Amino acid sequence: MNDLLFMIGDLVVLLNLLALLTHVFKGDGESNLWSLVTLCVFNGVMHGWGYYLKSKFGVFDDAIMRHLWYLSFALFYVLAMLFLLQMHKLKNVSATGFARLLGASFIIIGFVTLLDYVDHVLFGWDTPIVQKIYTYMIPYVNVCVAFSAVFVTIKDLLRKRSLKC
């Protein structure tokens, strides 16, 4: 199952990067641009960090690795949300629907990560429903955001193209 989730993550990172590159060269809308930059940078770093941490399980103490796994990802989501907010504030642009969706996804995934951390690591309960939510919610949200990134990029391209006519 972990390999499948990492494979889905690879696809998500690729889709996000393609959306960003397309938007940079052909897109329109500064809020969407900064949202895509935030998404690509943080999603790429988190995905690489996940591969790194995965390789260290069994090498270092598993208990420490679980703390590091959950807490580092929760921190990444907080930093991503702060970066997204700060870029919109610095550039003085209003958040688009995509920016709001992205911010909400960071909050949702961060919350689910902390919920599983409390359930699995701190208390050792391993509640089945929490495990299922953590296992399926994070890739689901990431895939939805990736498809939204592609959609908003195509929409911006079409809008920019129609303005030229």
C-alpha cells in the first residue's frame, strides 16, 4: 500500500509541476501563479522528504522516526499555508478560488496528520477509522488539488487566449 501511495504522490508532483510550468509560460493570474508555486515547492519538498524518511525506517529507532514523520509533515503544512498567505499579502493580490482550495487542503491534511499522530503515536490507540482517514484522505486531497491545478491552468490559458481575440 505504501508503494502505491508514493506512486500516486509521484503523479501528483508531476501534474502540479506541469500545471506550474504551463502557467508560467502561458498563464494569467498572479494568485493562481503564487498558489501553484507554493503547491509545487512544498509538495515537491514533502514528497522528497517522505522518500528520505521512508528509507530511514528500520535504520533509526522507529519510535523517533514516527514522531519525526508526523511532526515534520504537520510543520510543512503550516509553513505552506503561511507562505501562501504571505505571498498574497506581499503581492497585494486577492485569493482566487484555487488559492482558497489550496489553503483549505493544507489545513485539512495538516489536521488529519496531527489526528493520526495523536491516535497512533502519542496514545497508541490505532483507531481503525483514523487509520483509514489518514491513509486515504491525504492522497485523495492531493489528487483533487492536482486536478484542480490542471483545471485552473487550462481555464487561465483559455481566458488569456480569449482576451487576445
